[in-house]
Amino acid sequence: MLVITGISGAGRSTAAHTLEDAGWYVVDNIPPNLLGPLVDLVARAPQSMPKLAVIIDIRGKALFADFKEALDVLQNAPVEFTMLFLDATDETIIARYEAQRRPHPLQGNGRILDGIRAERDLLADLKERADVVLDTTKYNVHELSTVISQTYSVDGPSIVNITVMSFGFKYGVPADANFVADVRFIPNPHWIAELRPHTGQDAPVRDFVLGNDGANQFVDLYVESLKPVIDGYRTENKHYATIAVGCTGGKHRSVAVTEEITRRLGQLENVTVNFQHRDLGRE
């Protein structure tokens, strides 16, 4: 169990999202007095939540007084836990709140700085008890996400999940595509009578499409060009991407090329890939 707390605006949300993407079960803004029951649940079935992160902060001001007592309970519990305290300079916290145009939780009718100072007083003892104190002043959200991933990853390099989707241009380009490839340069099986009833999943059409020299060269170069992109996504903690491959109707060429690109990408390390055929079956 990882307990995350710290100064509001220091990056708790970024840490929570990063850990969640890395496979942690994240519980945000839990009342401290529920830590004991949560620990009991984990202790009874550790396989259900092998990596648990708990975010506790002063949003629940009335219940925050129970935090220290809850930590004492954790120290005697049959669960290994550490505490991460996120901090930043007052100037950085003020700038972040002003950028979001939101008040500090303890600000009341005063200034943002008043809320920050009140929070520092409230959290001083917890900062002393933390296993790790991370100053996020110099980090943007992407850099902080990278630091969190490197500090708390137990599974090696992060996984990039890719969906390769075939589609027909006449039905519109997928709105969520990160990349769009146009394979209408390949001769169209639609104009060959014996191939027209089949799809790109059938061997005769697949062999016709991928047997085209231009198609093979395209797939080779396209997959090669994606390798530095995938590495960059991993560095920037972008875990999901969609590659759309289009032909006229989404039945022949795009289907065959999509499955071949999927096969090739599936051979790369730390990548999970699946394919979808958005328009297959449309008239």
C-alpha cells in the first residue's frame, strides 16, 4: 500500500493518474478512519489488490484529524506500506491555483497563501513521517508522471496499448485516431469480380493486397516509423494510441493492412496491440 498526501496543488492528481495507468488500484480522497477496514480487506485477499495507492488530503477537513491515528494502525497491520509526501514552493502552488482559477481548500475568505500556510501547519508532522518527500516545483505534469512511474514501477518499462482500426473514408475518419494512414493507393479488390464478395480477412483478398509491392513497402516503412513514436509515448507516459487505416469502404484493403500492421507491432517489446474493423460488414 502506498499512501499519498501532501500540499494541495503539488501533484496528487497526476500521481494518482500515473499509478492507475500503471496498474495500481487507486482510492482517492478516502476518509482516514476507513484505512483500517481497507487494510483488513486487502489482507484477506491480497491478490485482488496487489498494488494499492490511497490518496488522503485535507479536502475532507472534518475527518483529517483521524489521519495520524490511521497511520498508527497501518504500522501494525499485516500490509507493507510507505507514504509519499508531495510538496512544492509557495510560489509554485500559487501559480498553479491561479492557472486553474480555483480557491485553496483552506483559503476561506483569505488569500491562496493563507490557505497554503494553514495546510503546511496541519501537515508538518505527516511530512516528518513520510518515507519519501518529493518536491515537484521544477516538474511539469509529464515530468512528474515520469518520476512517479520510475519510482513506483515494479513491472519494468511501461506498456503502450495500441489499437489499429480499419475504416472506410466514405463513412468518415475515426474521431479518436492519433494517426491516419490512407491505403487507397493499393489496387482495389472491389473491381475484381471474384474478390469483391470477400473481405480483407479472407486469404484471396489478403494475398492480393499484401502481394502488391507498394503495400509491402508501405507496411515496412510505416511500422518502422512508428517505433520512435511508441518510444516517445512511453517516455511521455502516454499509454494508449489509435492508428486508423482507411480505404474507400473499409472492407478490403484497410482490413488486410490493419491486420498486418497489428501483427508486426505485436512483435515489439512492451507493446500490446489489438485491431478493430469499424466498417466491415457495411453495405
